[in-house]
Amino acid sequence: MPQTPLNVNIAKKAGSTAGGLAQLDSVGALAVTPGGISSTLNVTAAAVIKAAPGRLCKIHVVAPGTTGGALTINDLTTTTGSAASNTILSVPFGSLTAGQVIALDWPCLVGIAVTAVPTGGSPIYSISWM
């Protein structure tokens, strides 16, 4: 009976341009983040993603926007009240690229809210969470 080779994940160091499927973090451990069990698609403006405690898993940049501000996500149950003390992530539009996936595994004690998105160029984000 013919045998086929086993699929193998070839690891690469985070930030490396070398090929590979799996990714290692900065200390060489396999970087694994959950994909979430729920998703919010087509986020184009400030929005409450989850108004209860949860976990922010991944952000997919469909379109980053072209001007003005940053993508900001806070541990909140409203789209107002953003402060340094509850900010999970704030990435300027110039640092985001279409197709980029930001892998997080962040516990949110209050909720998950997008409090700001870039203002120009029709930004679109998809967010997975638990």
C-alpha cells in the first residue's frame, strides 16, 4: 500500500521573511491563538462588539483606510469612554495593510468595543471573539 508523507508545519521566527507555515514567538515558542467562536464582520465605524466580559481573539484588516487616526479597541461596553487605562489596541492606519491578521488572545473584563477607526478610504475590519 503506498504511503504519503505526513504534513509538517515548518516553523519560522516571528518577523522572519523565511517561508514556513507555523510561527514562533520571540522566545521560540509556537505562537497559537484561538480563532474565537463568534465574529463581527464589516466593522466600518465605532461599534460595541460584545457588551459583556469576553476574549478578543483576532482582527482581520479587510481594508485599512487611507487617512486619519487609528484602529482603537477598548475594554468597554460603549463606544465612548476610551482611555489609556482601558485601551487594548491602537494601531495607526499607516501601520495596517489589507489582509493583515492581528492575532490577540486578550481577556476583556468589561466588554469589547471598537472606539475609533481610520476616517478615510472606507476602512473595513472583521473581528473574532469569545
